[in-house]
Amino acid sequence: MLGLLFFVFVVAIFLGIELISKVPSQLHTPLMSGSNAISGITIVGALIAVGQPDGGPLVTVLGVVAVAAAMINVVGGYLVSDRMLRMFKRKDEGPKPS
């Protein structure tokens, strides 16, 4: 079981690197918002892994690391998305003439 999980992890790393390297730089920030949903699913899966009573200490440690990494990704994604959206807001030039 652990070998299969490690295999999926390694394949996900290589697939992620390939996908991100092919995305144009103009699309990185909008895609960050979509990755927040995927990281939310990762958090749920990691919490389920941590809560398994027969998982052992290695599963618990890997689950905690997965929760921490996914939370960093979610928070960073929202911060980047917020910054991007603030770039498109109009700046008030002062009071409007009446």
C-alpha cells in the first residue's frame, strides 16, 4: 500500500512539473484560483489519512505534512488571487464633480 502511495506521489510531482512548465506566464495567476479547490480536496484526503487508526506513525507524519503543504498552497493562492484582483480595481481620483 505504501509503495502505491509513493508511486502516485512521484507521478504527481512529474505531472505537475510538466503541466506548469507548459502554461504561459499570463495564465499562472488565474490558474492559482483553480488550484485552491484542488488543494482543498488534498486537505480533506490528508485529514482522512491522518485519522486512520491503523495507519501507523509514518502515515500520520505524511498526512500532517500533506495538510501543512496544502494549507500553504491554499493561503498563498488566495493571497495571489487577491493581489491580482486589486490590480484591476479602479483607483478613485478623488471626489467626483457635481
